[in-house]
Amino acid sequence: MKKIAAFISLGLILFIVTSFVNSSKEERETPKDKSPKNIIILIGDGMGISQMSSAYYFQENENQEPNFSRFPIVGLSRTSSAKEKITDSAAGATAISCGKKSYNTAIAVDVDKKPIETILEFLGKKEFTTGLISTSSITHATPASFFAHAKSRHMAKEIAAQMPESEVDFFAGGGLEYFLDKDEKIDIISHLKKNGFITNVENLIAPEQLEKGNKYGFLLAKDAMPKMSKGRGDFLSDATDLALNYFDMHDRPFFMMVEGSQIDWGGHANDADYLIKETLDFDKMIGLVLDYAEKDGNTLVIVTADHETGGFTLAAKEKKIPFRGTQRDYKEIGPRFSTGGHSAAMVPVLAYGPGAEIFSGIYQNTEIHAKIMKLLKVQ
Ligand code: MG
Ligand code: ZN
């Protein structure tokens, strides 16, 4: 009896000592009350767990670990919209940017179609420098939900028309036809210039060419940027790097959203190769952002998705064997899809930086906004 009691108390002491050591170690690494200065949200449109997992199996260099692995904190986001179990990108991005669930196709408006202030607008008014980067048109549902308000995502021209007066300081993506169309007498480019933007419709500029005080708008494709497989190259990483250089010129905090838009389109097309190449490009850009955040120490980086697309699965490859039917080869992956649309599966939330630990757990997509606001301690 005495022996057992001694054992138990020894165990208890060990438990207390180890938990004390653990907690003080954690506290040293991430001070609990430290709030981030800068916020970077990276959205992989349609990037569910399987899409993210594909980066672990289809890396060009097999020994290379995806940048997803560099996040210490992982959570899961529930993506249903206010009216639909399965969200679209508009309601998904609105939930993240405004902290409110709305109906599918809503661009930063509530269920009554009234505009809701986005996090970019809120922080822009608080002297944050802001940026938006996308591999789709910059007027597309995901980026639009951060700077514009529209009853429907399909109102691309109305969305574009809101850019000049918006709180955006730097943007890069496609969508030129919604800003400049001689036939329809649309010229939002001139309007952008009047509002202090330097615009470029040919290419990104070198970081050395940036000038403090200017705003920048890069519209490098008529509609969406090309697919990776059609020569988009390093646009996503280069634009992100340029934006970070731009932010560094200003002694102010910044907010940026970068979207890997076409992971979703690979899912819609049930084209695994398309989806995987887009996911790897997104992961590459994440590496650059994490390098920045590690050096800076004051930047919170959140990676998430608006929803999953395609019901994508990394199933075993199936092979037809004569007279023996179909056999599964567990040594090889044969990616498959269950739908040409979106699914209601939870999506990952990865967090790095001051306050990251509050992003662990399972919660609604609107909580991402609430958690960032809580950390920023701004009213
Ligand atoms: Mg999108
Ligand atoms: Zn989609």
C-alpha cells in the first residue's frame, strides 16, 4: 500500500514538474499577451485537407518538405454559409473578411444585402498599409470580398469601379477588362491614377522601382492570370515579395491578403494535375511569407481556404487486371474527385506568429476574423 502511494505521489510530482517546464518553454516562445503588428492572410481557394496533402506527395523534389509543415498551429474551419450548407467563394471570403456569414454570391454584404465593413477597410482607416494579390481577376469573389461590396459576385465591373476609392494601397492580379474597355467606355485606370495609383498592365516592377507614398495597381491579364501549366511562372511569389518590399518602405503596420485562386479551378475541372501545380505554387509563396515573418517577428500569418472543391481524394491508384477486375495499388496515388462543385468538408487553418496559438481547434470561418480582431486589440 505504501509503495503504491509513493508511486502515485512520485508520478504526480513528475507530472507537475514536466507541465511546469513545458508551459514556461511555450511562454518563452510565444509571449501570451504579445499582439501582432502585421496581418497576412493567405487563402487557397478550394484548398481542403487533400489538396494540402497533395503537396506532400507531388513535390518536384521528393525530399522537399512543403512550407505547410512550418506552421506550429493547426485548426479547422467550418465553411457553410448563412443560407447554404455548401458555401461559394463569395460567402466564404465574406465570412473571413467581415466575420459574418452571408448568402452564396454575397460580396461583403449581409443577408439583407447591406454592406459590412471588411477587415481591410477597418484596418486601412487605422493607418494600416494594405495589399491584395490574386491569381484570378482582382474583381473575383475572394479578393473582391476584401475591398468591395456587391449583392452578387457577378457584378465584376461594379466591383472594379470601387477599387479607386477603396482602402487598398497595393494590388496585383488579373482583370484588366473590368477596368479598361473602350467599347463599353470603361476607364477605371484613369480613376485609379487620379487617386494616387501607379498602374501597370504589362508586368510587375522591380522592388527598387517602388516609391514611398505611391499606391500601386498591377493588372496583368485581361481576366484571370494564366494557369501555372500555361506559363504563369513566379507571379504569385514575385507579387507577394514586391508587396512586402512596399510595406517595408512605410513605418506603419500592414494587412495583406494573397490568394491562390486556381486550386479551386483545378477542382472544378476535376483536373488533379492543374490542382496540384496550383497548390505547389501557393505553397512556394507561403515559404517566402514565412521567411519574412520569421525575420520580422511581429507578423501573424494565417493560411486557410474558403471551402474545399471537387471532393478531392488521394485514393490508391486503381488498375484493371484481366479476369481479376479492379485492384487497388496502395503503393501509388490515383487522385479522384466526387463532384465538379464545392464540398462542405472542413478546411485547414495554419497559423504562425504572435497570437497564433488561438487558431487551434475547430470553429466557424467567421471566427478567423474575430480572433484577428481580438489579437490586434483595436476598437
Ligand atoms: Mg477565389
Ligand atoms: Zn469554386
